[in-house]
Amino acid sequence: MVRVSLSDWLTVSVAGQDEPVSRIVRDFVAAEGGVGEAAVVGLTHRLPARTAALANGTIGHALDYDDTHFAYLGHPSVAVFPAAFAIAQKTGASGETFLGAALIGAEIATRIGSWLGRRHHLVGFHSTATAGAFGAAMASARLLGLDEEEAGYALGLAATRASGLRAQFGTMGKPFHAGMAASSGVEAALLAQRGFISRPDALESSQGFAVTHGAEMQDPTEVLNGLGQSWLFEGVLHKFHACCHGAHASLEALTEVRDGVGVKPDDVASVSISVPPRYLNVCNILEPKTGLEAKFSFRLCAAMVLAGRDTAALTTFCDATCHDPEIVALRDRVTVTGDEGLAETEAVVRVTCSDGRTFDVNHDIGREVSRATRERKIKAKCQALLGQDQAAELWKAVEAAEPAGLEEWIQNHVLHQASARGENHKNLI
């Protein structure tokens, strides 16, 4: 699982390296300079581990196409992997050591996110940033070889540094949250390594993180017990469509109808979609006019799937698609309603054909799928975003997971993209 998530994180990172927020943060850290310790996506030279984590976390979340976890209520890999990758390069860690630390960090972030719970989310905190900082700190602590006492100090310091408000959603502040988490985790572990002392019970103390940040539970042992024996991170969900995750269950259900039964656009008389009610205020723009709005429209996304458009590709979600006559005609045959009985990861679709045939499909993206199926879908996503050759090279690098090999792939991709745009690679140094 950790290799699959690693490949997904690197894919969306390089695909999002030219987003405005990516450029701003990358230019910011590059201007500061510093000791070359770790690679930054979009650059051909290294920067300090802490700033590399800040940049790579932000860049990885720029497209909002990275993995999510519904128990965590956030995005685990994009907060933890940039920290682990930066410290692994700084310390010269092996691939297996790097992967082990990344997995531990992702598991701790997921468990703490679950511990903070929905209350933490509803009062306005972004769990990607808050819980993610703890996972990043523990991944970094593992790679730095901190002992139990030092790791406790890193965790306590992360409790003071962890922050991020949902009020930033819809702005550059949201992807920056992932960078903040990764950077804070690296910083906390590096300071603890130097003898920095903090309060190790800062999660659960009387004025600690749980009390001040609206956690549903006060005792962290409720979720930390069993660490290393069972793995919550295995429930991570990867995005296979370049749109709001709330729409994915319905799109998977419609894909089953399209591919399994062979329903064509002209066959469709009507489509009804039932989803958890909370998504009606999240991704239910009825008549989107822009590519960004399309990502938050059940009806338009459904039309894309039924018309055979590649919803894994970023280019599919463009202004032109919103005004395509075939897509608009299909969109207007779709209705969306809420159903309190559905799980957050579930949707039910009914496709009625003009000849009277009716197809009902229930799909839950939280249902466990085989490793082979998940890998196949991730590889298809990589190819849609990077092209077949670049995707194949990435999978080779991820299989070995050596930080040096992953860094080489990132820099080769940067040069490949620059060459395709006719740019001089010196502009990237």
C-alpha cells in the first residue's frame, strides 16, 4: 500500500508543479536558499530539508488530486511523505528505511486524525494540516533515529506547531496546509534531535491539543493502542477522477453501467443519483460554466463518464467541456438527491434507457478492493497525468523506493517538461 500511495503522491506532485501556488511557494523557498539537503519538485537543485518539505507538501496538494482517508478526514500522504522524503535524503536512508518511516508517519497521522474526529473538523480545523503534522514529525523522528524521549519532545513540539483552518478552503491556503504540516514535522524532529525539550503530553494535557482543538476524544491511547499490529492507513482512498472526492462513488457506479452493460450516450433517457446529503452542498453545481466548477458538479461529471470522457485527466475538466452539446444534453438528464441512509463513501445510481431498460448500481469506494485493482487504477491515473513513458519510469523508481532514484526521476521529469516547453534548464536552477 505504501508504494502505491508513494507513486500517487509523486504523480500528482509533478502534475501540479506549475500551478500558481506551486510556483509561488517554490520561488519563495528557492530565493531563501540554504544547505542543499533534499529535492524540490520543479527544481534541479536541492534545498534544506525543512523548506523542501514545505514546498513539496504544498505542490503535492495543489491539484487536490492526492489520497484521502475518511477516518482521518484529511489527506495523509501529502502531509507525511514530503517530510519523510526530505529527511531520508538528508540522512542517506535506504529505500526500505524510508518506506518504513513513511508508513509509520502515515499511520500515526491517520490515527490522530481519527482521534480528533469530526468535531475537530466541524469547528473549523483542517485535519490534513493538524493531524498531518504529528505524522510528519514521527516519520522524521524515525529516520533521524530519535529515542523514545526525544520522539516525545518532537510530538509535543508538533502539538504547538500544528495548525490549519478550513476557512482557507478555496484559496491557496488549503494546499499550503499540507506543506505546513510536512515542514512543522521536520522542524520538530530536527529540534528534538538537538536537545530541544517540550511537553511530551501536549496532546492530552489540561491545556493541550485535544482540549484546545475540539478533539472528540481526550485520551490518545484510545487510537494509538495497537500501533504496529493493525493498520488504519490501509483504508486510504485514492482519487481516480480529477474532481471532488464526494462524486467518486457515483462515477464508479456509472462506469460499471457504461462498461459492464455497454450503455451508450444515445441510449440514456434519465439518470438518478442518490448520495449522502452533505455532498449536496459540496459538489452539486447544477450548470457549471468553468472547468473548476465542473469538478464540483455531480451532473456534469456523470455526463462525462457516460460519454466516455477520461475523468482521470486534468484536461477533461475545462471550460469547453461545460459547453459541449453532447455533455450538456446528458447533464440535463441527470437528477441528484440526498439519502441519509448512505455511508459517506457510497452512492446509488439508476440509469433508465429509452427502450425501457433500467440499471441500478450501488457503489461504495470504501469497500476493500484488491491490490491488483488498485495498482491498475493508479497506473492508469499516472499515465493520464504524465504520459506512458514517464509513468513507466516512475513505477520503476517507486519499486526500488531509493530516495536517490526518486530524486533522479523528479529532476529528469523537470528537465523533460522544460524541454517540451522549449525552456533552458538553467532557468530551473
